[in-house]
Amino acid sequence: MADKTAQTIYMDADPGTVMDVIADIGSYPDWVGEYKETEVLEVDDEGYPRTARLLLDAAVLRDTMVLSYTWPADHMSVTWSLVSSSLLKALDGAYRLSPKGSGTDVTYELAVDLAIPMIGLLKRKAERRLIDTALKDLKKRVEAE
């Protein structure tokens, strides 16, 4: 598996509100600049996305990915992994929520393995940028709810 990059940010919202925004994959194009289209392909018994197709357009990367999601019963985390992609060999990620005072610490973990060769330092820098942007976009969306 590829090296994992992680970052944590505090959000002024309860974990349930944060998870509701994360689980609404269909709305990602409204608030995540890199996702141009999303489609939930399958949901679990509770209505959470099990698989989804996402069209990523992030400057140097343009790809359509299908991701598989796992939602633990406590709804304090979600993990995902790559089902298919033309540019990626692997993509494993997670959001992990931890109540903190009246808000929530949100940790985003990401491990990406590209199908094309890339220097490790550049790949980790790109991962950190993606994580930083994703967390800031999520915080903005959650705190506007």
C-alpha cells in the first residue's frame, strides 16, 4: 500500500452534522472544486453510499473514479477504496471524527498510488494539497449548514 498522508482540522459543528455533509456525495460538485460530477451507484441498508462514481478534474489530473465506501455503525468515520480508475492503481482514504468541546476534530487520511510514475516527494506534496483543500472546503460547507 502507498504511504498515508493525514491532516486534522477543527470544525464548529457536531459529528452528526459533519458526517451528513460527508455522506452527501451527490452534492460534492457544489462545494468541492475538484469534483465536476458525482453519482451514487449503490447505497447500503441505511441509505449511505456504498459505491460512487466521481469525475475528478484537479489541474494536472482528470479521471473518473469509482470508489467503494464503508460506514461503521457509530458513524464516526468512513473509509473508501478504489474500485476503478484510469490513472490510479490504488486510493485509500478515510474521514475520522472525534468530538471536541462543542465541535469536532476531523482527520482526513489519504494514500494514493498512481498508475504513472511520480517522484514520491511530489506525490506526497500533491496528497497534502488535496487533503488541505478538501478539509477547508468541508469546514466551510459544514459551518455554513
